[in-house]
Amino acid sequence: MSQPTTEPPTSALDLAEEFLDRTTPLSRIRSTLHRYPAISPAIVLVLSVIVFGLLNDRFWNPANLSLITQQVAVVGTLAVAQTLIILTAGIDLSVGAVMVLSSMVMAQTTVQLGVPAVLGIFLGLVVGLAAGAFNGFLVTRLKLPPFIVTLGTLNIFVALTLLYSGGATIRGGEMPELLTWTGETFNIAGVNITIGVLMMLVLYIVIALILQKTAWGRHVYAVGDDPESARLAGIRVNRVLMSVYLAAGAILALGAWIQIGRSNAASPNAGADLNLDSITAVVIGGTSLFGGRGTVWGTLLGALIVGVFRNGLSLAGLDVLWQTFAVGVLIVLAVSIDQWIRKVRK
Amino acid sequence: MTDTIAPDAAGDAATETRTPILRARRLVKTFGRVVGLDGVSLELYPGEVLAVIGDNGAGKSTLIKCLTGAEIPDEGEIFLDGKPVHFKRPQDAHAAGIETVYQNLAVSPALDVAANLFLGREVRKKGILGSVFRVVDQKGMRQKAKDELKELGITTLQDVTVAVENLSGGQRQAVAVARAAAFGSKVVVLDEPTAALGVRESNQVLELIKNLRDRGIPVILISHNMPQVFDVADRIHIQRLGKRAATITPESHSMTDAVAIMTGAARA
């Protein structure tokens, strides 16, 4: 295009521009990653599985693989809720606290008030929805930044949990069987899979389909991408945001049920790490903290990467602190890659 | 056609035999003590491109915002197809068939071309998948998007599955214009559509505007660019100090005349 000779058809020119845009291999990689943000976490997961498998034979042990999936189940479920919120350019620091509150309600209503298990789970769901509605109300009506809102509600929910439970843990043995059912295992190809892990996987499939196939899913992306554009296109931005926080609340209640089965108890102190761990999974999974870009599949990969790293490093005999160190490195790497990818945008 | 529809006092008089598709009568809008619109009238006739020009602060944007529901006028009436309308928000104008392409390109960068065209009015699949599970008809929408772009003569967007952020400025503008023009809209309003574009891309957008007119869709074009205005407009509404200074045509007046009226150096 250096010599403006005879003007070729515009479309050809545009094609030429596009072509010139991507001639270097690096920029081509970048635009591919841009289009499929789940590729980089997938590569990291495959590499880490290979490396840890070579480092220690026990890594491939069915019991160990089963353990990894179980360790991932709760944070993986919470991370789905977190993904939805981060896709709208928000963030939820209270996911773990809501999950614990919901699990305490499920356990206490059934054990202490003696309500039927189904009703107890339903009440836990109501609490999850109410917490989501509260966050959503503050974000959409009072127009407060989600970070501040959920920093506040995190403390509120933690306090409510302790007030409500009196700080006491309820053991699984006291609960109706339905509550701990999520911890039951069945066997696939020698690997024990819990009902909770299965529920998590079904949740991923359902949410992925909703995000891809429904108008609501597109609106979630559009709102996160550019809320003003979405509004001008006729999308009711606040309604979409509210529905996202409600959906997140429901997912957190599911996480509460899975958590009860996983730890065979309902403890008011269970979720402290989960608030940030869910964000870690989302970020490592390639979802952009700036909203509008990412997939739940990436989040699943992110959760698995964290699980595999923690497990592999501990099998390799490293200090627990090195696990945390490694996860920190992963986060910084993931965000750097996201920034680099986003430079495609002119 | 009358060359000059002189100031707003006389603006109410029926100087045209055609009925305007969109008509504003004596709009007044004040912001505190600042008078944005001081009794402005405007008529848009079927199948024409009406340019709105004026200096900064002349009330162009306020006028357009009133017509598209982004602002509510204090006084005055707006008629669409002869019927009075009262827009409270942009969605109302949108629903009535007035589509606006905003200066800042209201597109969603991460979504593809087809998804952007249908954003906020997605088509669902037929049958239980669509009605119960609310699954969108991706294939159908992509096909319709292709047809729509072809009909509008937009050749620069061959692939409707490309994310909008990978497009050039002109192509993005084409997406925004196509969205406004598609789906049987009655009036398309373009706010400085070429402000951020290069020469070649501007020309594509101007071609697009002419295409819209040829399809019978009336266009209101807000622009600072005199050559462009004189290239595409059938009539030119000149806004000055919150009032309509004149409505001229490219044939009746030269660019210099238009600028003179705009700045108050000459009377219409």
C-alpha cells in the first residue's frame, strides 16, 4: 500500500490490510489466543499434568486423580458464579462467604429445626439468591463498584454466618443423608468420582450452553464489553446485571451443598480461601477482569490447573508455601498474557 | 421545493405539500439558565437525507437528542408519521422506528458482526428449543445478517463471524449503520458518522448513506464536514444559537453561504 497507484476494489484493500496486520507469527498467535482465550490454560494444564506425572508416579494413581477432582469441585463451582460476574466486568469477593452462609442454613435448619432435607436445601438456595439479590441491588441501584460492594458484603455475610451458627461446626453424621449425598462416590474407569464433582461438571455444561446459545448469554458479554453500547442497543443493562448476581447466588447455594458432601460437615470457617481462589481460577482460565471476554471452560481449566499444581507440588515433596508461590506466579502470568492479547484491539 | 424555509416563526407554515415522516415543532430545551433549543422546528421527508449543521453550541446535539429520546424537550411537539410521540428514553424512539448511530460507535467489540446486528433483538430458534430453552438461531441470524449487508451494498464485511474489534474503523461504522438500517426502521439518525474515519472509510460511509436513501429510508445526518454534507444531503438544516437559522439545499446555496449563515455573517 506504499504506492497509491490505481485504486483496487475496497474489499481487496481491506483484505490486504488484514493480511499485513498479521504477518508475524507472534501476532498470529496473539489473534488466535484472542479468539479462543481458553487455549493458553489448556496448554498449561496439559504441560503441568505431563511434568507432574513424570516427577512422581503416584500422580497418575486413580486415588490421586480422584482426590484432585474432589479438591476442585467446590472452588470450581464457585468459580462458575465468579466467571459470570467477571464477564460483566464485575468481581465478587463474597462468593465463599455466601457459600458458607448457605451451607450453614442447610445444615442448621435440618439438624436443629428438623426440617426435611429437601426444604433445608431449598432454604439454602433462598439464602444464596437473597445474597445475590443484595449484591445485585447495591451494584445496579446504588451504582456502587462491585469490588466495594462485595468487600462490604463479604464481611456482612461472614458475620451473619458466625452469628447464626454460633461458630459451631455441624458434622455430616448428624445431617440427613441427602445433604451429604454430594460426597457419595461412584466409579468410572477405576477413578472414584463424587456426586459433587458430577454436579459441578453438569453445571459447567449448562452454563456454557446458556452463555453460548441464548440471547441472555450474549447480553452478559455485551454488558461486560461496553455497558453504554449495550444500553444503546436496547439491552436493559441493570436487568442483565441483576440476573447475573441472582444466578451467581443460586450457583453458590449449589456449591454449599457440594461443600457439605466434600467435607462431610458444615463449618462456618470453611470458605475463607475460596473467595480469592475462585477469582484465581477465573483469571488463570483466561477470562478478562475487564469483562466481556472469557468462557466457563477456561475457568474449569483454571480450577484444574490450580488443583494439579497444588497436588503435584505436594507430591513432589515441596513445602506448602511453594504451592501458594506457584499459584501466585500463575496469576501474574495469566493476567500478563491477557493484557498482551488485548493489544489486538486497536 | 422552496429553497429557504426561513426562520422558525414562519417554520410552522406548510411550505411543503408532502407530509414529513418526522416533524418537530417549536422544541424548547433549557439546561438551567442555558437555552439549548429556542423553539426549533424540523421536518424530515420520506426518502431524503437531511443534514443538520451548526457551530458548537448551536443546539445540534440537543435537537438530535430530543428527536431520539435521549433528552426530553421542555416544550414543543414531535410527530412521527403525523402522530404525536413522546419519547422518554432512547428505547422508546428505537421502538417507534427511529434508529440512531452514535458518535462513539455503539457496538460490542467482543461479539461478532452478526451478533452485533441482532444485539438486543436476537431471533430464537423455532420449536421447544427456542420457546422453552430460549436458544438463539445463530445460523439464521448469520444468514440474515449476510443478506442485510448485501442489500445495503456493504461489501467490506464478507465474514459476519468476525469479532467487531478486529475490524477497521470504517467497517465498524458500517456495522453500526447496518444495524440502524436493518429491520425496517423508519428513520436513521447518524451523529458525526465520519468524525473518526479516514478519507476512504468516510467515502464508504457516505456511499452507505446514499444507499439508505435509495432504499427509501430517510436519514438525518449531523456533520461538521461541509464537503460531505454537500455531497450527500438533499436539504440542509442550519442551526444557530439554539434556533433554526435556515433550511437550504446544496443547489440553492454554496458552502460559503452555508458557513456564513451558520456563523451569522449572512442572513438566510
